[in-house]
Amino acid sequence: MNTPVIFIDDEKSLRNALGQTLELEDYDVTLFASAKPALDQLTNQFQGVIISDINMPGMDGLTFLKQALALDPELSIIMLTGHGDISMAVEAMRLGAYDFLEKPFSTEHLLDVVKRAAEKRELVLENKELRRELEVQSGPGPRILGNDPAIRQLRRILSHQSKTHTPLFIHGPGGCGKALVARFVHDHGLQPQQPFVTIDCSAPGAEAQLGDLIASHTEQLCVSEDQTSPLFATLYLKHINHTPPQIQSALEGFIETLCKGNEAARVIVSADTDHHQQSQTGLLHTLYFKLGFIALDLPPLHKRRDDIALLFHNFLRTDCSRFGIEPPHIDTRLERWLAEQDWPGNVRELRQFAERYALMGSKAIGNHTQQGSEQAQAATLAIRVADFECKVLHDALNRHQGRLKEVQLELGLARKTLYDKLRKYHIDKKEFKA
């Protein structure tokens, strides 16, 4: 994204000329003839640089500066001043302006100051993001660990969403941490002390459980408008794509009531699917396109191998503390072995292995290898075919460095079929680019 620049000057010729100069340098420029309209559009999330003349009719530059810095004292604002207005420029710097330029100034000097101001603003916003993320992560309740880009992006999104009631749709293979994310959102949300209700839509009896919840909620609304004691602050619906057909319509209406009503409740749903594969009709379509659920994608563990050792150490410390024993020594060979495993059960499987390792030490490795071998022997034909198909796709993508057209020709696949298989096996072509 190009860096945005707000340029305010009542002199049209200067405004247009400098606007064009900045646009040629790939800045996204918005021009204003006066300060008030610019101030009305400004927020504390503005990502770029503001340039404002000091002497203007109506709201002058210093008044604009004060009100803009009241929104965010760390905005990068450059003031333009005419000859003889140095005292006003000094006052602007005292108030918090990033810099000032005395007219006339060279294009090179303007671009240099704008570049430095943009870099400062970028750093300010990055630090704000890190502080917000640290604040959320350091609070009570579960933490979301990992340095993989997908996990870091997830933490950034959740740090913004933690104090809202925005509905969320969490996608990812079984065992990757969807329930943990749902609990994290609740514990760092607006009402962490209020009930967190979980219903597995694929479990036996789910239809009755959902029906009872809907009926209880409806009854409460009819009896009293008091929302101080809600049935829940967060409703988490697991395996939403397996909701019994006979209750989908009622559940859809119930979720819509929660999302569009005045209640302080958040709805979180999850599915072991890719969000790009959702149905274009029915309940899931309603969640996305009518109710505005935000999609969160959790990667399988084999897609974030650099995080495996970090997660294992954390699980091991927790288990050893729970058992009241000293943590065993972890050497680089074990970490390398951990990183080489496929972990089809994802983080859940790693968590279970860490518990066994805390109690059994290196014997747990032999047991894990044996279990994996037994599982492979018991694998169905469909699983074996899928494993082979996945390997063939990886090999072809490696040979052609991620160029899908060449992979398509080699394997004799239709374009849509190839894309469907890449989604099915969570394969990203970018990982094979040279």
C-alpha cells in the first residue's frame, strides 16, 4: 500500500504542484483547500503524513495542529510557513509538529522530510500494534504462541477484535487450536467473567442442546429486558458445518438475533474446513454474507514447523509443573526430531506427546513412532491414496517452482481440479517459488 499524504494549502497552484510531485513519488495524496474538511476525515489510525500551511483563512494551521494532535499526539505533521513566520513555526514544533518547511523550499528537501516523517509514523504504528498485542497476550487466560507469520497475523487481528462483539468464523484442521482461540477471545473480551457456552454441532444430541438454548434465550427475552445476567457472553459453536439440517433454519435466526440485537453477546463458530470452500447457500452463506462474520484461518502444525520446538517447551514446562517434577533435558536432536514429524493431529497431538515425554522421557519417542507405524498400517485405502496424491503434488510443485500452469500440464489436471486439490491439502504455491 502506498503511503497516504494529506496536503492542506489554500493556494491552489502550490497545492496542485506539490500534490503532483508527491504522487510521482508513489504517495497516495489527498488535497484540501482548508483545514476543517481534512480534520473531519482524520483518525488516530491514519497511516501517513500530513502537510499543512500555517497561514490559512478559517481554521489556521496552528489550530489544526492542536486539534489533530488531540486525536493522536504521535501524528507526523509537517507545517509550511512563509518568510517571517519563523516564530509560528517554532511554536508549531513546541506543540508537537514533526518538522516545518520555510517557503520557498526545494522539491528534494520536501521529499526528504516527507520520507522521514512517513518512516517515523510507520514505526509509531508498529509500536502501538506491539503494545496492544502484548497487553492482550499478557492478560489472564490462554496465550497464542508462535512466530509463524500466520500466527502473528492472527494475534494482530485478535488484539483489534478483543474489545468488540464482532462475530468470528475460525477455520482449520482438527487439533490446530480453534477452541483455544475461541476461549482466548472470550477471556480477553468485554465480559470475561460472564458465561462461555460451547456446543459441538456434530455431537449426538446437538439438535436438542441447540433447541434448548434457543428456547431458554427466547424465554429470557420475553420475561425481562434486563441484560445484566445474560445466558452467555460468548457462544462458541464447534463444527458449525455439521449442524443437523432440521435445526439450521432456527439456528440461523437465533444467530442473526444475537448479532443484530442490542445484547452484549459474541458468537464464534468453527469448522475443520478452508473458508474458501464454504457453501454459497444456507447457514454458512448467511454467516459470511449477511451477518459479516470475520474469517480466521489457522494453519496445520506442519505448516509452522519453526514453532514446534517453542510449543513443545511450553507444553513440557506446564506438564512438569502440574506433575511436580523437574523438566527433562531437551537437546537439539530432539528438537530436530520434533520438527521432522508430520503431526497429523496438529497442536493437540504435540500437546499429548509433551505430556507423555514429561512422564516417560525418551521412551515416549519410541511409543510415538510405534503408534505412527500402527496408524499407517491401519490406514484406509482413501487415506493412502490421499497421502500419495499430496506427495505427487509437492514433488511437481518443487520441480516447477510453484508454476501452476506447468504442474497442470504435467499431471493432466483441469485448472479448477488443481486448485481444489491445493486447497484440500493446504498447499500454498508461494512456498515453492524460487
